[in-house]
Amino acid sequence: MQAAEDAGPSDAVDFVLENVDLAFANSLRRVMMADLPTVAIDLVQFLENTSVLPDEYIAHRLGLIPLVSANCDEAIRYTRDCTCLRGCSFCSVTLELNVKCEDDTTMEVTSNHLEVVPYVNDDDVDTIDNGDEIAKRSPNFGWPVGKSDDSVPPILIGKIRKGQHIHVRCTAKKGIAKEHAKWSPCSAVSFEYDPHNKLRHTSYWFEQDIKDEWPLSENAKEEEPPRDDEPFDFNAKPNKFYFNVETDGSLGPQEVVMKGLAELQTKLANLILGLKNPDADMDGAGGGAPTWEGAPAGPPTGGGGWGGAPGGGGGGAWGGSASPSRAWGASPRGAGGAASTTAGTSAWGGSTAAWSSSGTSPANSAGAASGGASGWGAGSNAGWGSPAQQTSGWNV
Ligand SMILES: [Zn+2]
């Protein structure tokens, strides 16, 4: 990464990523969008709703309100990883909305009416493993973004007239956007490359003159414009990417970029570790059974398609912990939970035996598997675990 600088509002950042390929840049973009945990309202209990809005409508809008989630990695745990029975202050934040319209004008119910309240179910707190999560929270952790800042307009939840009353209790939980978009810290992540279109990845439509009709972006100043007589380079590849990351305020943009890089690194390290030693617990943090296929199976339907069984914690598709951020469900093969939970049928290497935990290396165990010839586990001379790749430095 070459440079990082503030651009415009404090919830956005621009930077240039250089000397990587397009796939890497896109991986970073996707990790920042979908793999970083935040807190969001996940459970809404309606005590009173005499407004014209249905309960489901209000619950949906409450879920989408960004909540301050700074240091979410350490400041709160996933409910499924917690030892409590019904939710506790270590794994959730409780908010209450209690608004009644008393006068003749229409009243706007906004995110500023949401109040964080002490957790009501902490009666079984003795059974909970005490952690230091709460000490790592900022004072406004779990508050709606902008509640403490008069310059930020609140988010409208609904409107009520005289006599109408909305009283709800909400439980906010930690999650990632692979499970539901409400947990995404980003409102937009984009990158541009090749602003002069030298690579001709884009075909511009134009009437008279392409240069007049297609204005160059700001990023074009960073690169040499092509000469008119310059021959087209068929082998050129993009290697400079102009990122723009904008968050919804739940996390700061710097935190999103840094945590995104760390998360990507963790994913790649886990992949390499898993390929080197399929019997090891790839998550390193305990959780599921330390095998590729021996993990407790998620729902037979595949538990939402991402394989991480995010809601139920039925074990990662790759046998890691139930944490979606560490789960292997979003496999590079695109095999969702469905493939993995049915004993790994054709998930990797096209055979149930290809990646089974038989105690041998993936390359060797796959060698005997029928149908595994073209997969990752194919033959002992190919693939990540093979001697050929080890000598060429793939297996670090
Ligand atoms: Zn808990």
C-alpha cells in the first residue's frame, strides 16, 4: 500500500494499493465489505406498538441502524461462543425505544430515541465465563451512530400521531455481513484501476470524440496518459488500484482497512495451514472438531448457503469454529454449506474421500480417490501439498 490520506468526510478514506494483482485487490474489497464484525440489532421484542407501522417493518428498520462497534473484535463475543443461556452483557447490548406522541403534530421516531440499557438477563451471570470484553468497550459502544453528535442527523425509524406509542426492547449482537448486510461496516467500497483505459477492459460508447465525451477521473493524474502512437500491450496487467472506502460510522475507515488486511491474512494463513495439515484445527482457537469433515454438521439444508452456519453455530463447514469470520464455508470452490455438510461430497477434488481426515496428507489421500483427478487433491504431484509446490515455495 503506497499512501493513505483522508479524503472528505471522516467516514471515508482513499488509498492506493500497488504491485498486487486484480484478484488480491478484489479480495481485500470483499473482506472489508463482508467479513468484519460489527454489532447490530438482531432481536426485537415488542411491548407496545399502536403506530400504523407493522412490527416487522419497525424491526427491519431497527436492524439496519448502524451502532458504534469500535474494537468489535475484542469488545464483544459471538452469542454462539458465549456460555450464557439467553444472552448476556458479554455477548450482546440491549437497547430500548419507548416513544409516545402526546401532541397534535406528527412525531418522528428516530435512532436518537434508542437508549442503551443494562442487560436484563444477567441473572445467570454466575454461569458465564467472565472475560475482559466489557473493559475494552468505548463508552458509547452499541449506541446508534451519531447519537452523541448534534451535527449528525438521526435516522428516521417511523412517524407517529397523537396517542400512538412504540415501546420495544432490542438485543444487538455481533455478526458479519455474510450473514446479513446489516452487519457490514461499509456503505461503499470501490476501487478503480487503469484510469486511462490503456488495458481496454472497458468499451466506451461515444458519438464523435471519445476524449471529449469521457472525462478522466481524478486518479488519471497519477498515471502517464497513453501516447497516440503507443502500441497496445496485450500482456499488460493492472497493478495499481485506487481505493475508496466509506463506512456507515459503526467502524472508522482506518479500522476497516487495517482489520480487513488482517482478516485476509488470517484467511490465507488458515488455508495454507489447513492444506499442510488437514488434521489440525485450522482455527487455532478451538471450537469444532479438528478434521475436515468430522465437524458437527450444520443444518441439512446447508444453513444459509455460506457454510459457516452463522446463526446456529453448527460448526464451520471446514471444521473450524462456529465463528463465521473464521469458518471455511465460503470455499474457493464456491461450495456452500450444503456440499460440505453432506460429508463433503465433491467439495474439494470431486470425491468424498478426497479430503477426508484419514491421517495422511491431502495430496496422498486424494491420490486414491476416484474422481479427484482434477481437483485440489489430485495426484501426489500436483496441488499445494505436493513436493513440487513445496520446493517452489508455495507451502510456507
Ligand atoms: Zn452471553
